[in-house]
Amino acid sequence: MDAGAEEEQHHNPFLASFYSTPRFQFRSEVSKARWDESIGMGEIIEKKGRIWTSTGMTRNGGKLYCTIEEIIFLVERGALLLLDTSDRVLDLKYIYMKLAEGKCGCTWESLEAYRHLKSLGYIIRRHGIPWTMKNEKSCCPATSHSAFMSVISDKMGKSDKVKEEDVSIVQMVKQIAIDEMKLDFDVYLPDSKFRKTSPGDPNFILSLLGSKPPSRADVEGLEKKCNGVPLKFCHVDHGRVSIFSFEKLNLQILP
């Protein structure tokens, strides 16, 4: 392994290559998270290792949260223990069932896409949802938070105006539309100097395809929402992940 590969492997221990570690391996650095059913995410209560420099989002007074795809990826690799409110460890079967319920803003196809890219070393987040509310400017802002104000109010037990950053948590985990064309993930190239507070524009934005190919109008509509960031599409078929893009070609009329 050359020096560059060693450095990248140190910052991202899940790189898929000949020197990567297999799934379900016991690790010396194991973080812990507590499942929060009300928002469909895990709150990190004990973090170890450098994985958190590019995983999880900080909200609500510095608390670190993980989406269900992040949780599954880390639990599968022995890097995270997910606990319930009684501090009992939740196994993968239970977490898969939570995913199957469809209430966490993630489908199985989304998980497959996330797992594939994360294993290759890419840095990924759900589209338009910042890792932190400090100093980050997004090229593709998230949609309106207004529909989730009452949910957050009930969770936080607040009677005053709910903070924008709190609302974004519930918005992110509740949005799920399997058959709707949308932007799913912001994807960044592997970078040992990556910072959540200043990530810059993603290398590309990923949109998951359903059973039908996108129309020209679908593609053009999504491209406009990307604000100049390259758009790629992902199709998952029985665990096989294919990622591709479209280009415009002007064909000459033959005589």
C-alpha cells in the first residue's frame, strides 16, 4: 500500500479495496448511538474514531445525529452499537425492520446506493441537508420546513418559535417518495481534509430511479435544481448498483 492509500485508509477505514476489512468485523473503536423513534434517527452518545468527520449531522445544541442508512452501514461494519432507551443493543434485524417500515426517509434502494458509494470512499449526505448549521452555504437548499413545525414542537416540548435547525431534522427523515423523481444524495470525492462546516459544492448529485426510466422533462427539471452541479442517476437491481448520466447529442441529418 502506498503512502497516499495509507493516509486515505486512515481517514476512511471502509474503503472497498484489496486491503479493506470485511463486514461484521470486531473493531477497537466502536461508537454508540441511541435510537430516537420520534425522528427516525440515532443520537450519538459516544463517538470514537475519525468516521464522524464526514458522518452524521450536528443539531440541537451540538448533538450529533445519524440517519438510518448511516447507522446500518456502521453497524454492519462493527463500528457502531445502536441502543434503545433502556440501553439494550438493537441488532441488525431490528434496524432492517425499521428501514422496511418506510418511516425514516430511506428505501432499501437508497441504502444500497449509499452503501456502495460509501464503501468506495465517497463522502455522502442526504441532498440539501447540511451537516451543521454553522457557516455552511448549500448550492441546492432544502425545501420548505413549514409542514414539520408541529411535529418538532411536540417533540421538543416548546411553545415558542421552533428553531430552523430543529425542523430540518424531521424534514429530512420524513421525506420519502419512492416513485417520485427527486434528488437523493450529495456526493463528495474522498478527501482527508474534508470539513463539515465548509464542504463546498458536491462532486455530483445522485437521483435514484424507480422501475421506469426518466423522461426528458424529468432530467431537465432535476438538472435545473442542481444549480450547475453534475447530476447522475442510480439504478439498483437485486443489489447491483449502476450509476450513469445523460448527455445531449445533436445528430446530423444524413443526406
